[in-house]
Amino acid sequence: MSSTTTSLGNQVLSGLIWSAVRNWGGRLATIAVFFLLARILSPDDFGVFAAAIAVLAFIEIIAEQGLADAVVQRPAIGPRELNTVFVANFLVAALLVTTTWLAAPIIASVMGTERLTEILRVSCLGILLSSLGFCQQALLRRNFQYRWLAVRILVSTVVGGVVGIGLALAGFGVWSLVGQFLTSSSVSLILLWLKPVWKPGLKFSFVGFGQLLRYGSNILGMRLLDFANTRAIELAIGAWLGTTTLGFYAVGSRIYTIMMQLLSSVVMDVAHSGFSRIAGERERLAQAYYRAMTATAAFAMPCFVLVSAVAPELCVTAFGAKWADSADILKPLALLGAVQTLQYYNASGLNAIGRSGTALTIAIVKAAGAVAALVATKGQALEITVKAYVLAQLVATPVSFFLGRRYLGVSVRRILRCVLPFAFSAAMMFFALQAFSLALSDLGLNQVADLAVKLTVGVTVYAVGIALLGRRYLIESIQTVKSMRRG
């Protein structure tokens, strides 16, 4: 094995480990903070802030302009291009924050929530802070320096969480969530610039920036469409069904969102960087794709299925009895996550080989389905809206794998061999738990004990299924990781 290949393998493995620390450490801290806040604050408080965050997420996507991924993907990049990206991010963010400040009353009126005005005006300052760190964070990702990113996420999450919980206990209501958001953004920015990879200068390259912007524009388009898939439903629920209903959706979908970040982002965060480095070697890229797909099918997919199966017990145990209705949101979303965590590798691979426009096609299909589902279910109960949304998102799955097969050179038959043993085992677990729930209900266990027993049964059934159906593929996945460790 060449020294270059060995170095890249070690970098990717190190990146995976520290990406796991960053995502797991930060998100586990987020879960703990969120669980505590859910027990203190009301559904309406969560609903109002969820509406604000949906707007802010849209602003941040535009402010970043897809340039971070362009910096990561570019084979070589100099300080002049980085200076130009840094200034462009900040200027666009400043313009968007100013516009949001002025338009806040109109947005609040559309959402039917007057107090959203001041919440938006104060919270949008966090986007201005974040824009100062976009370029620095992209360089850390490009160089596989995930250790410092892990520290940054964990520290900013904990400090922001302490502030948020303190404000909530003091009776500040929804403003405790605003305080948490701004504190986390501030601490995150400070930590990014404590150990800078690059320092801004006054020399610029508009030619190089134009090349980055052309690549980034497709990433921007894809993220805007992904926004339509994930955040548009929140805006629609808030406007049509009210902030209290949005609060139930925000809590029910929170576990699904955190799981996507915990179980998918750990690999996908590094996938774009790793795939980009071997984009010109299609055989190596295909093998990396299969290994990633197998590992995700073995570990991430069954976690989503298990959470769907125990959603009622999990929501009550985690958030309290007042959030019991959130289980109707979590159950279908978790099943959707089991599929999404697999198909996202297609977009990562397409972006890595420079076909961000093709990856954009996948996002267009998903966005069109989401909009159609929301329009078709306008005025319907929240549960119906969520189920229609899930079905619409699944329409993009065959399109995603068709484009992956065509441009990445991967085989659908090989993908099925990687995935099906784990999918069948996860299905066995799901249906076994549905049947077991009926028998367990007669024992009169409390929610915590009931959840613990079901989780144990679910893991056991899945393990038996893997032993019968997918043991060889699981061993291959483990051996792959070991060979990477040896270099």
C-alpha cells in the first residue's frame, strides 16, 4: 500500500473517530439539555422558537452559499480565495440579518404569532456570528481536523445548555431558548478562532471565487430544496395549525433529527472529504461506497427502526406525559430515517465527483414531494400531514439510487447484498416488538421498565437476525475498519 493511500486511510479513520466524538458528544449533550427544557417549557414556547429556527435555518443556508463544501472539494485552494469567501459570507449574512430584522413583523403576522417579531430580531444575530466561522470550519473539515471541531461542538453545547436551563428555571420561557442559541453560537465562534487554520488578509481572487461559487451554487440549491423537505413542514404546521401543534411536532421530530445527526453525520461528515480525495479513482470510490453502505445498514438503520417501534414509551419517558402525542410524529419519521440514512451516500458521492448538479436533481424530487404532501393535507390533522410527508420523501429513494448507479459506477445488486440482511433483521425486530407489546401491557410495568424491556428484546431479536442472515457482511465490515487501522 502506498504512503499516500496509507496517509489518506489514517486521516479518514481519524476523521471518522473524531467526527463521532463531535456528533455524539455534542448531540448527547443536546439531548440532555433538550429533555430538561421539554420538562420545564410549554408546547407553545417550543412551537414559537421552532418557527423562528426554521426561518433562521433558511437564512443561514443562503448566507453560507454552499461555499464551505466548495472549499472542502477543491483540490487546491489559496489564501486569496479564502479571503474572498470569508468576506462574501459575512456581507451576505449582514444583508440577510438586516432584511430579517425589518421583515420580522410581516413574518410574525403570517405565522399568526405576534411575539415572534422580537424573538426573530434577537435570534438572527446568531447567524451573523456563525458567518464569521464558515470558512474556518470548512478548512478544519478539509484537513480532517475533527478533533478540534469535536471540542468546539461539545463545549458550546454544554455552555449554551447551562445558560438555557438557567433562564428556563428563572421563568424566561421561550427567551431561554433564544439565550441558549446565542450563547452556543458565540462560544462556537470563539473556539473556532482560538486555533485558526488560516487568517484573513486583504488580497482577493475573484476568478478563484467564481469557480468556488459555481460549485457552491449547486450545493446551495440542494440545501434550499432540503430546507423545503425538512423545515417547510414546520412553517406550514405553525401557520396552519398553530404554535402549540408545532411544539408537539418539534419535540416529536427532535429525536429523529438528533438520530440523523448522530448516526448519519458521523460517517457523512467525513464522506464528502474522503470521497473527494479519491473521486478520480472510481473503483476505490465504489468500494468505499459499499463499505459505508454496509456499516450504515448494520448499525444506523436498525437504530431508527427500534426507535420507531418504541416511540410511545420513549417520548413519555424522555419528555414527560404531556408530550405523549409526539409519539405519533416520531414513529413514521424514524422509519423514514432508516431509509434516508442509506440514500444520502448517493448525494455525497455525486458531490465528491463534481456532479453537484446531479445531486441537486435528487433534492428537487424530494422538495416537490414535500410541497405536494403539504398542499394535499392542508387543514388535516398533524398525524396525517406527517405520514403524507414521509411517503412523499420515499418517492426520491429510487431516483437517488438510479443516479448513484449511473454516475458513481455502483451496482444495485451489490447494494442490495450489503443492505438486505440487515433490513430483514430490522423488520423482524420491529414486528416482534409490536407483538411483544401486547403481551407486555398485561404486566403493568411503569414506562421506564417497559421501555428498558422492549429495548432489550429489540436488540436481542436483531442480533439473532444478523447471526442468521448477515453475519458474513458484518464480519467484512469489521475487517475493513481493522485494515484501515493497520494502514
